[in-house]
Amino acid sequence: MKLSMLNMMVGDDFATALDRHVNLGIEILDLKESILGRAVEDLTVEDAREASRMLTERSLSVYCLSSQLGYRPLEMGEEKWIAEAFDCLDRILAVAHVLQPEVVRLLCASSPTSTGQSFMQVAAKHPWLVPAYRTIASRIAAEGFTPMAENEAVNCIVANPHDAVAFVEAVRGDSGLRFIWDVQNMWQMGTYPDLAVLDVLRPVTAGLHLKGGIADAKGELETASTLEDASWPVREIVNAVIASGSVAVICLNPSHGNRPPGYTMAAAVEADIRFLRRAFPTLTQSSSNAAPA
């Protein structure tokens, strides 16, 4: 199993961020934002070629294009939602052929008016939604990339593990669609992360996004933290994911929540990498010049 992280976590300047990846021994990237000043879905083919050159110079490669593909409110209506999603898909696929990721991420849609409803209830209200996602996933697969869906933290139509399984099973078809469990995002949507959640997700999950976070007295996310200081069972969940053998890459994400005094992204990233390598020795540290654990 390998370790990745969102590129902008170690700097808004792309070249500087790539150098930080090298220094930290992270050799595969999840590209999201601050890529030559753009989000991944806004890159031109020329941008992608320049980014690819910079990656090659540093012996880095791309694991995932962490696009915003699909994360639009359903309330905008079928015609506009599909037009925007398919336009984003065209742009993502164009740069994917240059950057050659293994995975193209799509996001489960938002719906501010559907809070508390299951995914299947939402899909029944919007019968065009599953066919649209099926087309998106199939096109990604047909172009030679692995489609993976991820849950978001606000108004997401996938709010719990049962929704995630229903989404993947409804959309997958022949695309091989799998799921990325963003632990903290689902927590913010109302499902506290524990091993029971993983048991439900296990048949569809092939990715894991890790963020820290400390709960308040009600068990809701309140404060940003490192993974080691998090109040959810990080060790138990990561050990179970490693044992399952179904996840090839764990990706660090920045913690949500109020930032306590002295908390900085740079320090949190380094602390999280040290913690993960110390706590889970099977995580690959393949670079000889990696930062010490």
C-alpha cells in the first residue's frame, strides 16, 4: 500500500509543492488545485503537458485526478446538471491522457433539499441521475482509467455507508466503479467513522481519504487535528483497510474543523506522514531521500 496526498497541502506554488513531495518521500500525487494556478478540471492540455514535464523531472507520477466532476446541486435541473458534468468530463479526460493517472475521481452530487433522504429516494426523484453517472463512469473506464466515486461533506446525496453501496451498485454497470471513503466527510454528513461503517463499505471501497478531527461533546466534528490526535479510531480503521487488501493508496487530506492556536497545514502534514509510517510499516516509503519517520 502506498501513501499519497492532495498536492496543494504542501504549497500553492506547484513547483514548490512538487519539491516538498520529493523531500517527504511521496512519489505519487493526487492532483486537485493549485496546479500552475488552476484546479485540475480547469487545466488546458498545454497546462497538463507542462505539469507532466515538471513531474517527470522529479520522478513523480499521478495516482488520481481529484476533480469536482459531478458535485453540482441536483436542483439546477437535469439539462444544466448534465451539460456541466459532461463538459467537465471532456476536459478531465483530455488532460488525463497527458498526465496518465490510474484513477479519475468523480463526486456524488449535492442536493440541499434532500437532507435526510436515502440515495435511492433521491434517485427516484431524479430518474436521469443514475444513467448520467453511468455514462460518466463508463466513459472514464473506456478511456483506460479507473473511475472512483467519493462522498462530500456538505449536502451530499451519499451521506452514509448504505448510500455509498447503493450509489456504486446502481451506477457501476460495466465500468468497474469503486468508492473512495472520505472518513471525515461522511462524519460531517452524520455518520461517525468506526469499523461497523467499514464493514458496510468493504464490498465497494478501493480508496481511503484520511483527515484528523476532534469531536465535541455530541460526537460532531469540532476541531481540526493531526491523525494521531484525532478522536475517531484511526489505527483500527487503517489496520482493517490494510488487512482487506482492497485499497492500493491511502490519501492524506487537510482536516476540517476549527483550527486551534498554533495549528498549521505544513506541520500537520509532516506529523501525519510520520505517524502513518510509524504506525503502519507496510505503507511504502520508497524514496531513499524521504523525510525520517
